[in-house]
Amino acid sequence: MTGSYRIVRIAVPTPLRRSFDYLAPDVGPPPKPGVRVRVPFGQREAMGVLLELPERSDYPREKLKSTLGLLDSEPLLSARLLELLRWAAGYYHHPIGEVMQTALPTALRRGQAATVAGTKGWRLTASGRSVDASALRRAPLQRRLLQALEGHAQGVVGEELASVSPGWRGGLGSLARKGWVECVEQQRCPIPVRLAGQTDSPPRLNAAQQAAVEAVTASLRRFQALLLLGVTGSGKTEVYLHAIEEITRQGRQALVLVPEISLTPQLAARFQRRLQVPVALLHSGLSDQERLLAWLTARENTPLVILGTRSAVFVPLPRLGLIVVDEEHDQSYKQQDGFRYHGRDVAVMRASLEGIPVVLGSATPSLASLNRVKQGDYTLLPLPERTGSASLPEVRLLDMRYLAVTDGVSPPLRQALQQRLDRGEQSLLFLNRRGFAPVYRCYSCGWLAPCERCDARLIVHQRTQRLRCHHCGADRPIPVSCPQCAGQDLRPLGAGTQRLEAALSRAFPQARLLRLDRDSTRLKGALETLLHRIHAGEADILVGTQMLSKGHDFPDVTLVGVIDADQGLYNVDFRASEHLFQQVMQVSGRAGRASKGGLVLVQTYYPDNPVFRALQHHDYMAFAEHALEERRQTDYPPFTHLALLRAESPQQPMAWQFIELAHGLAAQCVAGADVQIMEPVPAPMERRAGRYRVQLLVQAATRRALHPFLDRWLALLDGSRPGKRVRWSLDVDPMDLY
Ligand code: ADP
Ligand code: ZN
Ligand code: ZN
């Protein structure tokens, strides 16, 4: 082969934990790392990302194949982003090719050009502009839409109008029929702009907020991690907004991560009303084209804010100046399959590579982050008070051992609900179990309807008259007689949100109930509609799962009832009490955010548990101290580092065979006492969706000891031949041990 070729190193999407070298024609300027390249791969053609142009390859030159062409002239991923992704691939021991794919929007993964066609927008017609909107008194929605469109000659993307009302589509339709608005093809209106007449002016910060903002903005060109600690309503979001204003004033960009999309409608609107720069949303609810649009916009040098969920941590932002991770303790930051990264941890690493501050905010920070504060790595910024006149709600424990309960609700809780109804205030009941009842039981022989494919019970869904498995999705009709004894006395046992809702509607027939869980929000737009109804005061009692506990601001709620606080208290997971505390404290935070003051009633059979005592005093730090000490004594994270090998197979012996093999290989790789290999065990739910699951935990005193071990071990595992039907994966820093 002649010298007219150069070597390119490519991350090809494949489960193999390595990159691949190819030859590229040596004409023109060298291709830049971060562009997409088409390559032959086995029998197929693949699209990879160019990592680097090595001087020489580890493979003989005559063995290298030639690339098939470049898809981009300019890099899609900047050098810094490539560095972050390569770090993540190494740290999580995940194949580099798959990691690179995670960073690209689907459209680009499919090879689409990195440009976007026009999008549909709406603007006023000439006759629309001549309408006096304020005269439309009988059609308030149409009036608000007209006002929102005023002054936007380029048009406004439909989705932006969602902030006017969830019913915007209907209103817009009426306006179009009158000939007042028209549809326009927009060349480039990637992200929501601020709509006319919707601006908030910032409040005056209190001393603690001021100090926090100053700490963040003091050195904007240097990495530092700041843990903003404050209960719900203490003004954390205000601190983010002020810091972001400072950043964008300098022409730079900010990345704000939030746990779940259910958080974003309100938060996004608040950001858009306050900030002078565009705020783009990035979450799984977007279409491929919308996602591409937001991604491409973020890649430009203009000041803007990206508000997104976990995967937004990989969005290119060439002028990134600040990262915020809101509710940093939230478990949804951890990806639970495939590339199992932790969004918060990657965010901190990204800030460090970029040399910028990262703010982690929470009322109930993870023990991991608190430990970093203790070690002096992170700076703690406490916001000790709720803003304005709002005070912390009073937390009372209801000792369920001595209370007669009907349908899950104790008499004191019932009375408190009645009082709120009489006063016209909202209540919120938290029950982290959807469906009608968690168990369907035969009262003659004790049979409990099982899932045939999982070690789990089927959940009763009353309205549809089905039994469903929440783990594998199995779904069948409710049987009329017992399959075991043919008895007829079959009844649901225990309560989920649907049963609670039904019981409440019997107990308070005049109350307007609203249920918020995965079932009631399945349809697109349903969540927005429900939230809108809550805010419009169209509900008296809200019933819901942890969805209710996440960041929503319900100013009119003055009573929170925690129906079953013990759920999860005596769980096998060492993080169970941490998560229980976080969850209950988060829902408690929904009470009385405005000036009304609030009451939280917690139903428990274990009122003496220290978790609840700390909860009564809103003293997360006291709880955290205690829990950290416990972790230290038991050698659990953050004092050690874990990696979990999981294997599963439809055939139980195959899964075990592999995990035993892995156990043996691990022993060969351990050098020194810093890495401990536990015994293989069945997963806490051994059978799920017809597969047997087993696991093997590795614990190390330091990351420095863990990672070289994992490298050696994975090399052996990759070379081993697990039974054909065995699937396995490695989870670094696993969040749950299931
Ligand atoms: P968090 O993010 O901690 O829940 P927010 O920033 O959302 O708190 O603040 C809660 C409420 O108090 C919001 O309505 C916010 O506008 C208001 N608020 C925040 N800071 C101040 C302040 N310094 N003065 C007056 N109101 C404030
Ligand atoms: Zn029976
Ligand atoms: Zn199942």
C-alpha cells in the first residue's frame, strides 16, 4: 500500500469494548475528531465517530480497511465533549462506540445531515393584527393566544403556546378559521422565545441566597462544586436563575439538569419568563426532529439555557459557563440499562473538564455528595429558611398500631381532610403504589395471584378488571374463582392509588378528586392537563405516587398525608432509609409553600424509627450524619465503591454457570486486599419476565483499586463464552442492587 492513506481511529457502535482503526484517503485537510464516518464493519456498513488520527496503528497496515466517507466536515462533538465521553466509557467500562451514540440525537445516529428543515409556526395575519384582542371578552383563550402572538412577525412554534394554555391547539384552530392566524414555515425557530407580556421580575434575594449566588459567580472560570442545601421553597431556583443571568450576560451558556420530565412544564415556563435568553428543553418527550433542533441550537455560540433530563449532560455547548443539577439526590439521574452512567456524576466531571462551576441543589442531598462536602471537595451553601412568610409544615406521626383504619385512611387524617374541604384548601395524599390493590387474594385457601414470569404478585386494576404485573407487563382478566381451591371468595388486598381514590370518593362525595400516577398520565399531554387543573383550583384532594413528590409547586396545598410511610423502610437495599427520608421530605415540602402554613400527617407502624424523628424536625442533616456513620461502619458507599455484575438467562443453571465462572475469573484478577469479591447470589427478585437473574457484587476501598481490576476482569469475561442464552452486564456505582 502506498503512502496516500492516513490512519483514523473510530468509535464504531458495537458491544465490543474498543475502538477500530481504518485507512482514510490522504487528500485535503485531515478530518477532524468528532465527525461521523461511514465504515465497513464485518458484513455490514456502520457509522462511527472519529476519535483521533493516530500516528500508527496497533494493527498491520495491510489488515486495515478503508473508510467509506465522511458525513460531516465540521465536528459534531467538540474535543472537550469527546474527552468527557471517553472518560465516561472508561469509568463505566462501557463500549466507546455505544457511548458516542448516546451523545448523538437519533436523527444524527441514523446518518441524517446535521441541519434541519423548517418547522411549523404560527403568526397573525393582517386581519389578525387589526383585531382588538381585549375586546374578545367571551373567548379568553383566543384572546390570550392573540396577545401571545402579537409582535412575533416570524411566528411562534406551536409548542411554545402550550405555556398559554394546555388547550392551545383548539384555540388556535378557532383563530385560524376566522382567518386571524396563519401557519408559517420557519427556517430556524429552534427554541421557545419569550412570549409577549409574560415576564417576571426577580425578587430581592435574602442574605443566604445572596451569599450563595456570590459563591457561585465569584470565580466563573474555575471548576468548583457547590452543594446548595435548602428545603423546598427556600429559594434554590431563584439562586440558579440569578447565577444563570450572570452567565448569560457574559454571552455564555448554562446547562440545567432536572430529574424527570414531569418537572419541566412549570419550571420551563418560569425560566422562560425570567431569563432574557432562549431556554431550550431536551427530554425524551420530543420528536426526533425537535430533539435534533434543540441539539443543533445548543451547538451554536449563542447564549442560551438548556433545561433537560439526564442525557442532556452530553449536549454540546461550546460556551458552557455553568451547570446546575437540580434535585441532585434523585435516582432517575442514574441510567438503569445499557450505558449505566450517573447524570450527576458525569455533570461534575464535565464541569471539571470545562473548568466551570457546578451547582448541585437539593433539600435532601445524597449521602455521597454530603460526604464530599465533609472531605472538603464540595462547598456547602445552605439556605436555612423558606422565603417570604411561608414556614415549614408541622409533621405529625400517626401511630397506626392504635388507630382503626378504613381503606387505608386513619380517623385523624380523615378529620384533617374534612377540615381542608370545609376551608376550601387542597390536600395531597401520597401513596407510592399505583393500581387498585397490590395483591389479589383467595380468602378460602390464601392463594395470592402470582405473575407466572416473575417472582412477584399481580396488581389489581379495577376499572379495566385486569390483573397486571408491573415488572414484566403481563396482563390478564381478574379470575372469578380460585385456580387453587375453586373458591369464590376472591378479593383485592391492600390499597393502591386507585383504591384510595375510590375510598375517598365514598368518604367525601362532594370533594373533587384528582389522581396523579403513571396510569393517569400515560397519554401525551395528560400530565400537563392535570397540573393545570390543580393550579386552577379544580381539585380538592390530590392522590398520587412519587410523581407528586417531584418538584411541583402546589401553593394551595395545606395538608399532606403519607399513607404508608413504612414501605421501603425495611428493604434489603442499604439505601432504603435514605430514599424513604428523601421521598417523604420531598412530599412534605409540597405543603403550604405559599403563605398558608401546612400540616403533614405520616401514617406509620414504626413511629420510633429514627428516620421519622429527624423528619419531624425537618432535620435532614441529623439523619444524614447518622446514616453516614452507619455506612462507614458497614463499609458501604460512599466509604467504599461498588460494581455489580448481573447475569440473566431463561435457564436458571446457565445464569449460575456464568456467574460462577465470573467469580472464578475475578479471583484471578484481584491483586491486593483493596478489592473484595462477594459470593454470587440470586437477585432480590430472582425471576423477572421469565428470566433468572443472579448477581455478583465487587467492593473496593478506592476507585483507584477498583478500575484496573475491572479492566482485567472484563477482558477475561469478554473472552469467555457464556452460555448462548446468558445476558450479562456490569454496573459501576449501582444505585439499586436489584
Ligand atoms: P426552591 O427552588 O428551593 O423550591 P424557589 O426558588 O422556587 O425555591 O422559591 C420558592 C418561592 O419563593 C417561589 O415562588 C419564588 O418566586 C419565591 N422566592 C424565592 N426567593 C425569594 C425572595 N428572595 N423573595 C421573595 N420571594 C422569593
Ligand atoms: Zn383458593
Ligand atoms: Zn411479571
